[in-house]
Amino acid sequence: MKKLSAAVLALVMAAGSGTALIGSADELDIDTNTIEVITDTAEDVQRTMNDELSLTLPTDDSAVTPDTPSGLKATKTAAGLKLTWNKVSNCEGYYIYRQHPNGDDYGYNFVYLTGNDSTTYVWNDYTDSLRNWEFAVVAYNREGSGYVFSDAALVTEIIDETAVSTGAPATPVFTSYNKTYDAVRLFWNPVACSGYEVEFNTNTGYWVSIGTVSSSSTNVRISKLNVNTTYSFRMRAYNLDASGNKVYSDYTPTFNATTTAGKAGTSTVSAPAKTTITRADTTANQITYHWNAVTCDGYQVYYNTTGNSSDWKLAGNYSNNTTSYTVTGLSANTNVWVTVRAFNKDSSGNPVYAAWADNYKATTGSGSSSTTTTAPAKVAITKIGRSTNAFRTYWNAVACDGYQLYINQTGNSSDWKLLGSLSASTTNYRIEGLQANHDYWVTLRAFNKKSDGTYVYGAFADNVKVTTKASSSSSSSSTAKTPAKVVITKTSKSYDAIRVNWNAMSVGGYEVYLNSTGNSGDWKQVATLAGTATTCRISGLTQGHTYWVTIRAFNKDSTGKAAYGAYADNQKIITKSKTSAATTANKPAATYIYKTSASKNAVRLNWNVQQCDGYLVYMLQNNTWKLVKGIRGSGTYTYRKSGLYSGTTYFFKVKTFNFTTNNKKVVGNDSNIVSVTTKK
């Protein structure tokens, strides 16, 4: 048996009699798929340390003397002081010691015990005032009631993190993971680096990059995985050299993690709200149904082409960012019924369903290739709530994409004013800033949006006359004259400001309002001006942005109470843009690949239809994602890739995109990654 050096023997004996500085002690309980960290109590840790530090040196050579740990470094980081060393393959674990040079000779104290898989220790309480500490790491193997130790690896020089930032970092080590039915969260010991790259393997031989993780991270969640499936993971750290190139550590050992099976269990979540199918876009051979989004984990969609209750068919389960489904391959003038229900998943992965959406019937066109959108039903105003200067309108909800609310302050048919557009979930709205004891008329209509962004309107609700309440004090009633409606005569714009001009009036003053969203609830008063004013400049705006502006005049009586005139017609103004003349397109929502199939030399992908201008299909080739197909049109939901090798696994993903007016692409996020194996 190899004997301990005098230095190490003194080190170990001093550790047994010295005062131990306890950080933590973890025991790694390892099976084939799982690493579970079991943390002892402080009392158990102290007892264990005392037992293990009262060393009886073995008297035979039955245990292998481990190699001395190499590559020991002490690095100052934001988290504290970090010790790192290279893994010793023929040991069971490591003892870590430290001493201050002002102490006795070899006055090392034991501070940490770790298993073989860990090659990092972080001293969180380290400060610059403690820079003269010295450290030692000793590898060990158990032998009966004693231990066999390596020589000690010593380090006294502490370097700053910035001094090693351009070299290869130490190799991180996975420590544990959490799991659900479709995701795992991996944890690792951090190392000083610029970031991490994580990869996974579905046991096909191909490693697929998941992405880059920041240097401050100690865990990452990988989602959209299959139920009850074992995945292999690995990662490596990297630093950036002076040219910005990545300098990598070695890969971690392969780490396996298994998603849960989703067996029956007690629900720990509530059912989501009921969804509403709002519209259907039809062509001669397909129908796209749209529904309102609710807070949930996903949606389940069924369709029926006969109308018989026994003929409902499951279309599939879809992600929670999906709000449409397309039935394809239909004949002209065909009726199709669709229903949707949202669901949440409990801790065991079981779905908890909401109520079904009301069945929605739509009919394909007669042969035209153009897309049509159905008009929503007529809205009915159900109730009015009044005060002296405001009233609230209530109406029945209908299946639609939204509502437009109108007000009339004179009763003349030409004086209806659009207050703005409201969301489909809105069923009441309060109109403020009105005159006391004044007559108003209100109406609204529902609308659906076509794929090109234009509206299809339902019928207007029956007009309702509303009289605001009289002032509570007759003695203080206003004697001020109500001004006439302001007429905006001119608008101008710059990159960050707009100017509005109006006709001169004999009034007490003006109030100027601005809206930056187009929603009726987002009007903000930006200025109050004297009655002599005929212009107002509004600055501090965003370039290339759309705004709306309106003005109303007022007079005040001797008590200071104001009488307001009607609002000027809203003026839409777009500030100038310093960029190109092209407008930017909205970033489309990501799609989801829900089905794959394969033949001997080809595979087919099916994904959810999204509101976008097209799709980009990518295939993993030589560890790089390569674009294999660009598809224009949102209605496409499938792609067949041929010319492949038989019995081979391939990986695919799909991205959505929209075009700007100068034909530039605005690309959405990645879909889920799927693996497909061709038949042999």
C-alpha cells in the first residue's frame, strides 16, 4: 500500500483535531437514469465528518491508491472563490482543506467532502481580505474501516476570473434533474466561463444543440419532450478569446434523464375557461376555424363532417399558443362542424378539461380559391349605467374577434363618432368626460378579421338614447355656453413629434388628447390650452409610429365649472421613420409539429396552421440546421422531404415568417424539434 506523505499525514491528522468549517455534505445516490441529491442535517454532517476524520490507516494493500488530483486552480469569481480540478478516475471522492499562512505549520482545516463526480468547490464567503488562504485537495478510496489517500494537490495563488476568461474553462458537471411529463430541468456545478452550450440525444447517435445558456445559470429547462422517454444530455462551457471566438471546455460525461409516464394521479390544477370559436375562413377545399385564447396548457380539437353525434373525430392536441385549426382536403359546398376544449395538466401529466366550445358549423366555398370570413351576429345592448358626466354600456357577447363602439352627441345621423375597437372578451365600456343632463346615442357592432387584416362586420346594434344625470346642486348649475365642435384643419409630423391645427373659436380653452394604440380606452390628455390657441405640438413620440389626436373646446362659468363641446373628428398621424420606407411586419407566433410519418426514403411533417405569410422547414445536417424548404401561404401545413437514406434518423423544425412591404422576412420562433426515422 502507498504511504501518505508526511505533509498529507499531518494534513489529515490536523483535520481530525482542528475546527472544521462546514459548508455542506451531499451524498450522491446514483441509478441508471437518475441522480438524486440527499442533503444530511448539520448534526449528521458533523458526526460524519468527525467519524471520517478520525482516520485509522489501513494495514494492507487491498485498495487502489488514487492518483493525485491535477489541474487544481483557485479562481476569484462573482460567486466567491472557486476551486476546480481534473477528475481522478480511480477514486471514490475528494477531501478539501484550507489554511491561513498565519496559522501553525500545516494547520489545514477540513472544509468539504465530495464524491467522484464533482470537481468544483465554491467558497461563497470569500473576500479579497482573505486572499492569502492556501488550499489542498486529496483523492481517497475506502479500505475497510480506513482510507487510502493520494498525495495532496496544493494551490496558493488565487487568480481573478478576468485573467482566465480567454482560456478554455473547466468542465462543468451535471448534478441532478427535475422532470415532468414533457420537460426536464438539468442542474450543474458552475464554472468560471462566458457561457454554456447544451445538447441532447434521443439515443439515435445524433447530438442536437438545444442552445446557449448564460454564464450565471446553474440550470436549464428543456421542454416539448415525449412522455416516459429517456434522453441523453451533455454540455460544455466556453470562453471568448480576444477575437470573440469560443474556446471550449471538454464535454461533460453523458447524463440521462427520463420524463414521467403521466400515470393517473390526483389533480392539482383547475380546469381552464371555456373557449369560443370566433370565426371560420373558407375556401373551396378547406376551412380554418379560429377561437379565443384562454389561459391553459393546450387545446383538444374535434371535427365532424356528417352532423351525426357519433361521427366526431379527434383532430389532435395542440399547444397553448395555437388559436386556429384547418380542415383540409374537402370538397366544394361541404359542411364541417368543429369544437374545441382547453385543458391543463396535473402534476402527473393528466389532462383536466374545460367545457366544450359551442359547435361551429362552416361550409366550404363553391369553387373559388379566395378565402372568405363569416360575419359575426348582431350585438344587443342590454343595459346602461349613468352618472352626471359618464355612462357605461353593456351588451351581450357574440362569437367574434372584437367590437367597435360608436357615440353620437347631437342625434344627427352624420355625427356618429367611432370611439375605438374593443377586444372580443369585452362586454361593457364606460364613456367619460360627458356633459351633465345631456342626450347621447350609442351603438356598436362586432367584427371578424380576415387573413389580410381587413374586417367583416356584423349588423349595428339598435341605437340607444342615454341622458346623463343632472348636476346634484341646482344652485351651482353651469351658466357657461357649450362650445361648438372643433374642426381640425391641418396636421404635420416629424420623426418624434406631431403638430395639429384647428379653426379659431371664441371659447375659454381647449383640451388636446392623444392615443398611441387605437384602443378607445387609451386616450390621454396631453395639453390644456388658452382659448386663443389654434395649434399644438406634441413631442417625445416614437418614429414610424401611428397616433390618433382629437380636441374639444370648453367654456367655464363663474364657479369654474366647465361646459365641453363635442370632440373633433379623430385624426390619424404616422410619425416619420429614419429607416427605409418599408414597414415592419409583426413577428408571427410559432407553430407546432404534431405529426410525422416515414417511408423508406422520405418523411412527412404536419404542423399547426398559423396566421403568417409562410413557413421555413429546417433539417439538421452535420450538426447544423439547414433550410430545406421555404413555403409561402399560411394555409400550408405539411411538407414531404424525399431523397433520404433508409433506416436513418433525421431531425426537423419549422419556423413561421411574415413579409414586410419591401419583401424582407420577419421570422417567428422555432417550433418543437422532432426526430423521424426512415423505414429499412
